[in-house]
Amino acid sequence: MIKLPDDIESLKAIVLEQDEQIRNYSDLLSYHIDRQAKAETEVQRLNATAQMDMSERDSTKNLKWLFDLSKACHVIGTPVRLSDSQVENIFEAFQELEQRLNATAQPVSDGWVKCSDRMPEEMSDVLVTDRKDVKDMWWNGKKWDSWADRYSLDSNSISHWMPKPAAPGGQDD
């Protein structure tokens, strides 16, 4: 059973509070409807340009298109649907991107790898240099580390690393 307030002022206050909540819900609903409409329009635009964009072999453009489509589909709660040729082109774009990344991470001719290109596997002993000294250290995932702190290099100054060479084996010296 609902009990109404005894005085008219209390009733007015309740009605005003309810009216404010209704306006807030209405504004929120309008925002989400507008956001969904914009996302649906973006999905339609991206799908309309899909064949043109995906026919090009520009991996950066293809990956940006996929990212934009994924964002728009996420907003409206729709899964991304791609044709077989689009999937092939995206796969090729990722392969090309992987090749570019691997090409920049190749050791220079002397075997040294720039730390800015890639880091070694975590916890594997490698040789490191600050372009002056060479030391035996390992990358722990966050910084360079060594058993001999006294003789180690400053972690921030290390510019290159290289795998340690194999020990001599099986030969009589």
C-alpha cells in the first residue's frame, strides 16, 4: 500500500525529484541513441568504402580501417563481419607489418641489437654495452640486472645487446 504525504509541499518535492530523475534518464537515453546512430552511420560508411580500401595493398590504411570498424561495431554491440577477401588482405597487412618490425630488429653486421628495436628474452644472459664498456647482464622485463652490481652498467645507459657466443667445445687446446 502506498502512503501519500500529508502536506502538499512534501508531495510537490517528491514530484519535482521524480521529474528531475526522468529528465536525467531521458538525457542519458538521448545520448546513447545519438551515439548508436553515429556508430551505425560509421559502420555503413566503413563498409561502403571497404572494397576500395581493402583492394589496396597499403597495410597501414587496411589496419586503420579495421580498427575504425571494430570501434564502431563495439559501440553498437555488433560483431565485425568481413568477407574472405577482406580477411586475406588484413592477414597480408599483418604479415607485412610483422616483416617490417622484424627487419628493423635485425642485429647490425657486428651482432649488436639496438635496445630501441627489441629487447632479449627475459632472464637470458646477454652481453650489453653503453658504447664504452661491455658487460654480462640480463633483462628482467623492466630493467637490466647483474650479479655484480659493483661492475654493472647503469641500466638507463645501455644502448645495445647481443647474445653471448657459444663456449668453445670439443677441441683440444
